[in-house]
Amino acid sequence: MNPKVAIVTGSNQGLGFALVEGLCKSSGPNSSVYLTARNAARGEEAVRQLRERGLSPMFHLLDVTDDASVAALAETIRTRHGGVDIVISNAAARISPDIPQAEQVKLFVNTNNHGTYRIIRAFGALLRDNVRFIVVASSFGSLRNLPPSLHEGFDVSTRSLEDIEELMDKYVALVEAGQAKDHQWPEWINVPSKIAQVASIKIMARQMRDEASRRGILINAVCPGLVDTEASRPWFKDMSAAQSPAQAAVDVVWLATLPAGTDTPYGELVRHREVVPWM
Ligand SMILES: NC(=O)c1ccc[n+]([C@@H]2O[C@H](COP(=O)([O-])OP(=O)(O)OC[C@H]3O[C@@H](n4cnc5c(N)ncnc54)[C@H](OP(=O)(O)O)[C@@H]3O)[C@@H](O)[C@H]2O)c1
């Protein structure tokens, strides 16, 4: 098994932590799997827990809302390894049902959407042949969850990554002004945010299609299904059907470790190894 270089954003807890654990187990002894966290103490504690389980993740600070922090991780990967084999953009800001969404939307979009964009941009030049580039989104990220009047903004056959960034800034301004509903946006800010994440991955896949096919690169979004974490618990009354993070990680790690020579799925939202339709 060839040693791999893998990074998972937002991996000191929840699904990200389980993804690092799964990648450490599946990527072979000489691999470098980076557990990243925005808080050094929380990140180092997570690394300690995995070391107790006999695993050897590397640690790097990473705040996806901070350009310099993202650039610093990319520079470390470049100088230490020259490139990356697995990127999982998983970090997400939590939102609370008890706080008006207008007060939470800016940080939420900055972390989940602009953070994903920063990772795409910073790691674009470091992608090795056969890289698996994944954004953890959700089944909410299907365009059919938006009314048709809003579809044009997410036309992944013509829009650029920057168009999606701009659209999400406009969306933030509407939510903050209490006008999102007037423009037919859904109530819950998670839905437009996940659609934008999936749109970005589809646009990245479209823009890189020829190179990706030549170099064996796979670019996808993934829905882990309902996972029992601190982030999901406040939103769902009944968590009895939720998976543990370790259970949910299995299918995401599968997607992240598809062997060289695999050419599908590509540019898709994937849930439990099946493609979720965009429309
Ligand atoms: N849980 C579910 O049911 C579910 C379902 C569908 C999709 N998802 C997606 O799965 C992913 C993981 O969710 P989760 O449930 O595991 O959430 P979580 O337990 O809240 O974990 C989120 C992780 O992101 C980190 N993070 C937050 N802001 C960050 C920033 N600015 N820079 C870097 N890291 C940051 C958090 O760090 P701190 O510890 O410092 O806060 C934490 O490690 C998310 O993309 C989520 O949308 C989850």
C-alpha cells in the first residue's frame, strides 16, 4: 500500500475525528494523516486520544475562516510532502435553534462555504495524481430543495466558484436584513449553505474535468447521513436512527480511498455510496 498524505478539516471532534481515525486505519503505516483543529488544545487532546488507540495522526492548526491559517497548512504540506492524496473539507460552524439565524448566518457561511472555497483554492496546486477531494455536505445540498426561481444562481454548467461565493454573500445580507423569505429562500440556513457547497464541488469538477480524467482525480461531495454529534443533537428530537461518527465515517472513508483507476463517482453528491440527484 502506498503511503498517503491526507488532511481532514475540523477533525478534533464529531465526524471529522472519526474520519481521521478511519483514514489512519486504512491508509497504511507510513501515511501522514493530518488531524486539524482551530484550537491547539482541543486538537492535541484529540490526537492524544487516537495515539491511545495505537494510531499516529499528525496535528496542524487550521482555522478555515482565516486565509493565513489555510495558507500555512498548505505550505506545510507542500514543504513536507510536495502534495496531497486525500483532502476532506469537513469543518462546519454550529448553529443553534435558540438564536435567530440572522445572528448566526455570517459565521456559518464564512466557515462552511467560504472555508470550503479557501481549501479548494489553497490545495488546488497540491493535488497529486489520483487525489480524492471531498467536501462533507448533506442531502439537503440537492438543488431540488430550492424553488425554481433560485436555480439560476446555482447553474453549475456556467457559474464559477466566485459566483457562488458572491451569491452566498448576497444571501447572508438578505438573512441579516430579514428578507430571505421574501426572496423564496428556505427558512433554515443549512439548506442554502449545503446547496452552495455541492454547487462548488460540481463547478470545481467541471473546471478540472479533462485534467482529472488524465490524472485519475476524483472530486465529490458527500452526505454522511444523520450522525449523532453535538452539532446535530439540538436540531432533531429523535436521534434513535442516527449513526455514531465512527459508523458514518465508513462510507466517507470508502469514497476517500477509492483505488486508482476508479473514474466514478465524479462531481457528485454521494450518500451511502449512492449518487444523490442534483435536481
Ligand atoms: N451531524 C450530522 O448529522 C451531519 C449530517 C449531515 C452533514 N453533516 C456535516 O458533517 C460535517 C461535520 O459535522 P459534525 O456533526 O461532526 O459537526 P461538529 O461535531 O460540530 O464538528 C465540527 C468540527 O468543525 C470544527 N470547526 C468549526 N469552525 C471551524 C473553523 N473556523 N475552522 C476549523 N474548524 C472548525 C469544529 O471545531 P471546534 O471543536 O473547535 O468547534 C469541529 O471540530 C459538517 O460539514 C456537517 O455539516 C453532519
